[in-house]
Amino acid sequence: MIIVGSVRPGRIGLPIAQWVRERVEAAGHEVDFADLAEIALPFLDEPAHPAKKQYTQPHTVAWSERVDAAEAVILVTPEYNHSYSPALKNALDFLFREWSRKPVAFVSYGGVSGGLRGVTALEPVLLALGMVRSTADVIIPGASRQIEDGTLAHDDSRERAMEAVIDELASLAAPLAALRT
């Protein structure tokens, strides 16, 4: 599953996520492309704690089914004010058990830090959800200058980093799936 963590109009996260999708599919993996702008989850509106998995809203049931089916997760995330996207945090908070023991990697983007401060802020959230953090990530500093005609410009080091993300998530997916059953 690739989650587009920004819902902001004019976001550069969408072309970055589309680049990620192309690379993951080219490596032979099926992708659930989860664009939070299209999914449009409201602010958490379930009466019971997500750990109980007693969902009452159709949008939560649908989100739960998608996340539950994912074998690995790539979060394409911006950095907002030295932290994470509120839409991404909300999407994570909607669920609990569905995230447990899922391998996760980041493709982060932003200014000078390439989104790393947002990644750092998200790490305790992922730990609390029981996700397993990949050691491979893609970091895109100065991302807005790297989008040309709605497409992420080619960069050899970024391509190698994405290959490492795909390889590591693939190596973690099967052992972690066995632990989830």
C-alpha cells in the first residue's frame, strides 16, 4: 500500500507518490494506491477506540479492509511545520490492529530536511501502532524544485534508494505476515 499523506491542493506529494507507484509496480508488486485526498476520511468519528475494531462508519470499514489487506506500507509524506501531515496522522489513528506488524518505509519530501523532521515525529506513532520500521527510506530535499511538468525529475541516487525500500519491504513482508496470523 502506498499512502499519499498530503491532501493540500496543489500538493507535490501526488507526483512523488505516482513515481513510487511506478517503481513498486515495475518491481512486480501489486499496489493499493491510497490517496488520502480521494479517501477523504473525516476527523476521527468512531465512538469506540480503534483497538476494539467496533467500527460504525462505512468509511472506517472500507479503510480497515484496505489496510488489513496490505502486506507492506510506504508512507509518502511531507513535513508540515517540523512535523507530520494531520491528514496522515488522522488516517493512522482511525485504525489500530490493522497496522500491527506491517512493515513500513517512508518516502519523505520537503525543504532542506527532505521531510525528515516529519518522519521523526511519526516514528513514535508507528511504534505505538506496532508497525515495523524499514531501515531504507527515500528522502527528497528541495522537492518542489524537482517536479517538472507534474513529474518527479530523474535522480540516480533516489532510484537506488527506492530499490532498497522495495527490497527491504519485500524481505520483511512474509515473515511479518506469519506473525500476524
